[in-house]
Amino acid sequence: MTEAQLNNTTSRGLKEQPDFALRLARLTAQSLFETEWNGVVAVEFEADDAEDEGEDDEIIASLPDDVVRPAPARSWQAPETPLADTMSEMEIAAAILESHDPWAQSTPEYGRALRKGDPAASMIATAFGLSALVNSQDHLDELFAPGRVANFIIPGSYLWCVSQTLPKAVRHWKGHVVASEDAILHRYVQDNEESGGRIRLRTPKHDMWGARLERSLAQGVSVLLVTTDLRQLSDAESAVVSRRATWPGITPQIIVETLRLTHSATGYLSEADILQRLPEEHSLKLFEPAQIDAAFAAPTTLQVADRLAGIARKLTRPVPGVTLDSLHGLGGVRRSLDRMLNDLQLWRGGDLSWSDVASSAVFHGPPGTGKTTMARAFAGSAGLPIIETSYSDCQKHGHQGDMLAALDQAFAEAKKVAPAVLFIDELDSFSQRDARPHNADYLRGVVNGLLEQINRAKDIGGLVLFGATNYLDTVDPAVICSGRFDLKLHVPYPDKTGLTAILAAKLGSENTGGIDTGAIADRLVGLSGADAEAVARDALGRARADGAPVNQRHLELAADQIAPPLDDDTLWRAAIHEAGHVIVMMRLGWPIPDRVCLTPNGGQVESAPVKSLTPRTAQERLQVLLAGRAAEICVFDQPSSGAGAGEHSDLAKATSLALAIERHWGFGGSGLLWDGISAEDVWRAPADVRERVEAHLRSAEERALELVQLNTAFVLALSERLTRVREMSCEDIAAVQSETAAVEMKDRAQPPDSQVTSSQALKT
């Protein structure tokens, strides 16, 4: 087909006036037919010897015995009359329904098919992909301009195809250069990995590569560097690159244009029907040369499209079935994720730049809160595949180099299938590099590797990055800084409403009639959503074993396994303890806690984290930590072991805080010398330090006890309400405070002889 024929095709398949890049790409791809192809052809590199003055040196490396040198050039011509011109619209529709293409056929037989000696379909598609280098006349002229250096970045899987087609493309492009008919372009192909083709290409050593670049520029010619990664260039080499182009990937338009040369006897195609059958563009970008050639072995254009769609279904990662709508108890996290989804939708519609999209977040919170499920649910709601990895998953591959390679593989796969979600679990294992652990050098290299990967990935359009950790404060700050992970989303244990919804969803609507899931949720407050699901599964299993519908008894027995009920005395003491924390916070002028609840393990108070402390606020923090113990002393005349049960207990935290006052922050009498001593090492500290720490703790407990005693009525009223409802919000706490104040005011207004205070009534 001549250039005039290519330019004058009608709406049957092509624009009437194709742009420069498309016109040149068609002619470049067509020129491949001028050589006899026998599986491999000559690969042209520049000569290694300095005296070779830049002339091309043809290399055919270790050719098999049955491979011959290229045959003399030949031309390729196509008939011009489509069979469709002689058919009715009904006949055309019937043919297309049978996967025949009457526009590509000139006879009732199949359209033009590749013949022996023709270039493979993957080679032709690669020739069209090379148009990214020369998508305008200015770019073409610049490519051959003396002293100019261009860098073409391609996937490693296409290195073989590019190395075969690029020499012929360059030869063809020279005829279209405006500046000089004698333009010289040196082409260097660099690959750090073994070639996947039948013949391994000779890869110049990096120092030799740089030397050849210097020699070429000294001769006043232009240079095209073909690399599989930007990192293959040194800083010195990158500095002289004047233009960088990236492989566009296989697109629907490239498939159509390739079919025009491989399967059309007329130059025309049933383009609309082909495009309708082709997989989406992001799926086509996953294709490698072998998969293209396998699909193009089909006899008709529409059958090729069907094969491509079938291969794409196997290549494409499935979208998770779970969505955010199927999760419960997410609270504010859901609102943040909904905003991310909205931004993603705007970007997909072309209404928002990717740089303006909120595309990264860290989920942090206690174990079992569903951080992994949340990432999958986001992907499901967005209709995106998810690639998951973790510190331990990468580490299992071996030494540091193997681990970094596994991490690189996860990022590479995510980039390849983008738009997609990449989820990195166990971020806390990428811990602070200055913590001086025994494996500090190893950890420093791993964290630096992760930082490099994130930096390169953040500009990949459509790549959403999520991380998860149970301990946000142990993650290296550089990993989770804004720009790498923009949002820090705390994922708490679900509240009572969320637990009720999780139980109902897991049990199913057919099983919840007549069952009080709220009563079971009361017992599960303070536990994870995973615990609630485990209770529901256990209850359903008990029902199946009984051969009966699930009932309340099944649920209660299941809950007993995970959350044994607390006796009344223990429950009341736990309520008093938590109320003590709340009251002291409020009397010190701190914000009302977000939530207070009773759990199977006692209770917990949730409040905004304290970012920074002064000597005064550090002492207040000590009083808050010891307020639960003080409340127990006030009401029961003695504390319980709960305040000191374990390394995360109130007493342990208070001890660490008092040590920090003395030895970390310079707030005490120990001077300004710093050390990292913590609660578990307190008995190794000098005696005078232990004495000062003890003094801080005693003083804080006395002050906390004083505040509790002054507000006993509030403590008792709050504890009574908490015992009944198990969970209270800041609004609930404020309401109890107002009610208590009203009762006390009424008490003060009564005559002394008739007063019965609210605290006396509650104690009675």
C-alpha cells in the first residue's frame, strides 16, 4: 500500500488526514516487509573500536543453523476493493457475527494473513510503538540533530523486538529528516537482564557504554540510548539527555494498525467491531510479544480481537469482590476513603490531574481491625486490582538483595497493571533507621530501597498506594511523610453499632429475626471486627450441628469462647477505673474523651493523642494515667492489679513517662544527659533516678486522688451509666456531667436536714 493510499482511506477505518506520527508509523511498519524474516535478523550496534569513526557494525550472534541472512528487499501491495462493497448491510452484519471481516477481505476467503518471511505481528506492533520517539517533525529532526541525546525507555520484555525493528526504523526515518540527508544516529541498546529471546544480545559493559557515548558526542553525531529503566543511566549520562520518551504500551490503535498490515487484503477494517471486542487499554498494556503473536495467529481480524480478549482475561488480576459498602464500623475512615474514590473517579474522567489526587494512605491501629480488608474493599469499590506485599513476604526471598528485588517486583507489577492498588503490610518492620538495632546496616538499606520505590511510584497515574501498621510510631518517619503516604488513617476497634452490623451481616438477614445482636455486641465492645465475625461463624456452626436455625443461645455460647462474661463486681470496678481517667482528664481542662467503653479485658478510654509535652502537661499526663487506680482507691479503699497488668498497663506507661521526664526531656532533677531508659529497665537505673521517678508517681497519684474525691458523684454517675450501656461517646459523657451538676445544685438548694446527696444515693 502506498503512502497516498494510507492517507486517503475513509471512515471505514482511519482518519481522513492522519497526523504526522501515525503517518510515519504506518510507513515505518510497512517497511519491515521489505526484508525476509526468518525468526531473527541482523542486530546493529556501533563498533566497539575507537577507530571505527561511528560506522554501523552488523552483528549476527550465534545464529542457529537453519537461520539465513536476510533475503533481498521486496515490496508489499494490497488490493483495494473490500468485499463489503458488494454486500448488503444485512450480509455484512451476518459475516461480522461469524467473526469474518468483509472490509478486510477482497474475496469470500479470509483476509490477508502473514506469510512465511513476513515480520511477526509483535515486530509490527513494536514499530508502531516506536512512534513515541518521533511523534512530530520537530522530534524527528531533533533525534538526528548533532550532539543531541535521546533516551527511549522500554519494558524488558520488548527489548528483543525493539532491537530488531529499531535499525530498520532509523534507516527509514532518515529519509524524512529535514535538516540533513546525511544525518548520523548512533543507537545503543542496554539491558541489565538476560534477554528473553532466542538469542542473547551482546550487552556492552556500562563503562564501555559510557565511553562510546562520549566518543559519539565528540564526533558531533546524535545518540539514541535504549534502556529498560531510567536507573541504567549514570548521573553523568542522564545530564546530557535532551529528550526522554517512554514506551506507550500496546494500545487498541496499535492493534488496529497492525491488523491492517497483517490481516487486511484491502487496507480497510471493521474497526468499530474490532475495538468493541478488544480488551480495555490497561489490559493490553500487560501483553508481551509472545501473547501478541499467539493472538495474531487467528485467521481473521475479529478472531484476533477475540483471542486478545481471552488472553487479557487470564492476564488481568481480578478485582476484589468485597467493597466498602460491605464493611461496617469504619467511622471517619470511610469518609476519607470516599473522598479518595471521588478523586480517582474525577481523574479517570479527565477532570483532575493525578498530582491533585489523594492517592496514598497508611492504615494504623490495633491488630484485627481489618486494615488489609479495608485496602481490598477500596480496590473493590474502585474496580481496581490489588497487588499485596509485606515486609515478611519480601524478606523470605533471602538476603538483602533478594528482598529488595522482591520489593521491586511488587512495585513493577503494580505499575504494569495500573490503575491498581498496591498494599504494603507490616510497615512497622521498616522501622527507624537511627534506632541502632543490631542489624542497622541491613535495615537502613531496606528502608532506603522502599523510599526509592515509593518516590518512583507516586507519579504513576492510577497507582493508589496503601500501607498498614499496628504501630505507627515505630515506622521510619521518612516512609510515612507527606508526599509518600499523605493520609494517616487511624482504624480503631469498631463501636457497638459497628459490631452489631458486622454480626448481622455475617449471620445473614435470614438468621437475624428474633435474635438480639445488640446484646452480643455489648459483650464484644473493645474487640475487633474479626472477633465479631468469629462469633458469628461459631454460632452458625453450632446451629448447623444442632440441625436448627441459629438462635440467641448459639450466639451466647459462641461469645463465651471469645469474650467470657465479667461478673458484676469486676464490671463495676472496671467502670469506676475508666470513669476515674475520664474525670481527671476533664478536670485538668483536657478535651472530653472521644469514647469510653467496657471490654472483656476491662475497659479503655479513647482520646486525641498528645503530640508534645511540657513539664506541666507531662505531670498532667501522669495524673491521667494514675487516675483509674486513684478512683479504685477512692471508691473501694484499695486498688486492684488491673492498673499494673502487663507492659502496656497504666503503671508501666506512667513509669516510662516519669523516666522520660528525668532522662529523655530534661524536665526533672537528673540534668540534661539523655539516655533511652524505659520502664522495663527502670531497676537498672541509679538509685537517685529511681527515687525521683517514684516521687513523680506518688505526687501524680495524690493529685489524681484529690480530683477524684472532689468529683465522686460524677465518677459514680458515669460508672453507673457505663455499666448499663458498655460504651459512651463524648456527647454521652457530657450529658452525664450536666445531669450530675444539676443534681448537685439541687442538693445544695435543699435544707441541710433533708439533703441526701447524689453520691450517697449511688453508694447506697
